[in-house]
Amino acid sequence: MVDPSKVATPADMRALVTGTRSDDPWWFSYDDQELEPADLTRILGPRITDARKARIEEVLTQRISSLVVVIEGMVDVGNVAAVMRTADGFGIQQFHTIDTAGDYKRSKRTTQGADKWIDRYRWETTPECYRHLHTDGYTIVATTLADDAIPYDAYDWTSPTAVVFGNELDGLTKEAVAGADVRVKIPMRGFTESFNISVAAAVTLSHAVRTRVEANGSAGDLDVAARDRLRAVWYAKSVPNVRSFVRHSLANPDGQPSNGMR
């Protein structure tokens, strides 16, 4: 009999892999007003500590938009959380999941808050995910043990890349492997055939980011507009009851309280 404490529901997984992304107009829409990122940043600035502002600026300079992570057919909530934490740690902003599994496993491992700061995309099929990524200009790189897979350090990680990892039980589907532009593998030097997904992601992303730093001096690649937008969203995520505060500020530009607010 399956231990209920080790079973996760589809809702548990969906809560982990979805959220309001930084490109959603919701962050800047307040009733009949559409704010610019600079407006939101200015309004929220007084509510952000200097230490938090400095940390946000530090992370923004290292944030990466042209390297994204994809997990296909994830099963274990804890493994997804671990990869998400790794992705954020290496500065990855986009995290895509292809949710084709029907049963999920629960785990005590968490993202340690990484999910708050990255943009999470959930797809129901591999082709729709791949179409989206190709439209956005990414080369799709599948991690696989396929015979035609090249060593992961033979690929040019400085180009816009979506790296795809398979689930914990079966790896990538044939569809995911066949639809990829490039297939790579981590050379194994022991009796073990492969690493688990969280280790494979950490090894691959570490190499990819290091390659970018060596080639460009920095892995961060956000342009000014993307950085301004993300700064505003991260400010919003740092302020409790942010929408009430912004609405109050817009209604009272001189700083005087109204509607019972003090």
C-alpha cells in the first residue's frame, strides 16, 4: 500500500511550477492605470531596505535570459524543487516544465524560496513547449544517453539555449529527444550510467554558466528594459500587501492618508 504522506497531488505540482511571471501585465495594472516599471519602482522604493535594494541589483547584473531550463514529465516534487533552486542559484530566470505525469511523489525538499524569483512556465505537451522556445530563438538541447549525443562540453553554451532534462524514472521521451536540435550527455567515468536529475542539472548548468563567464566576462545578459521590469517586479514581491499600498499611493500622491489608511 502506498504511503499517503509520500504522494503529491496534481495541485501540489501545479502550485510549484506555475505563478504570475514577470512578463505578466498584472504587475503594472492598477484599475484604469498602467504603470511603467520605473513608476512602480519609485513608488515601492521607500518600502525596500537599502540592503534588499543592493541585493536585488547584485542579482540583476548576473541574471540570465538566454539560458533556460526545461523538465519533461516530472514526477518527484522534491526533485523539481531541487532543480528550481539550482537554476535560480546559477542566475537562470526562466524555468519550464512539461507536465505529462499522472502521479506525483512528495518530498521534504523545497525550493528555499527560489520559486518566488524565477519565471515558471507549465506546458501540457512537449511539442507546444518546443514551439514556444523555438519561436523565442532558443536552440533546444536534450540531455540524453542517445548514441548521437555529444559530450556536454562540446556544445557552445554561449548561444541562446533551452536545456531539457528528463524525469527521474525514464529520462526524456523519444519525442523530446527527436525534437531537440542538439543532444548532449555528461561523460560518466564509473560504473554508474547517469546522475539523478538534480545532480545532472547542477553539473550542466555549472559548466554552461562558467563557459559564459569565460567568454563574456559575465553570465548576466539582461538588457536595460528587462532589468528595469524585473527590478520593479522583485520590489513588488518584497513589499507586503503591495497592491493595496500602490493603490493608496496612486490615490494620494502627496502622501496624505485616505480611505481610513494610516
